[in-house]
Amino acid sequence: MEYVIIESSAWEALKTSVEELRERMSELFGSKAEPTELLPGEAVCRILGVSRRTLQYYRDTAALPFVRIEHKCYYRREDVAALLAESGSPEPPLNRLPEGV
């Protein structure tokens, strides 16, 4: 193991520089984003009351954003709620799903 000895003033300057860099990065890129809940296609079909083909149409027309993970499509809960609200549905029935689904 190798030891490097620096003066305390140099150490304090380095710590200050690193802290300033951290603050600047936080300003530029914001704080850590909250993880979003992803729903599988089957659950989204049940929530929306649509077929798998209609869900495919929503993907094709960009009506409902999605992410693909290992060849499977997932949808953000917020996006599904927004689609329901946009369609004029009275109250998004997202509570049809148990938590964690």
C-alpha cells in the first residue's frame, strides 16, 4: 500500500473543489429521480379494459409510452393514468391492481 502525504491546506482545497463539483452537478442534472412503478402489458390491458392488439396500437401510435426490458413491454403507472384521464374516464381505476403488480 502506498501513502501520499499532502498538506492540510491542500486537502481542504481538494475537499472544497469536490463539494463544489457535487453541487454544480446537482444543479445541472437535478436530484436523484424517484423510481417509477412499471406495469406489465397484461395489467395495463385489465386497467384500460382493452385487448392486447389495442395496446399494441397505442404503442404504435405513441398514445402510450412504454419501455422494453428483455423483449417485454412495460408501462409507467403515471402514463396509464394520464391516458385514462385524457380519454375522459371519470376516475382512473388503478386501484384494481394489488400493490406490486
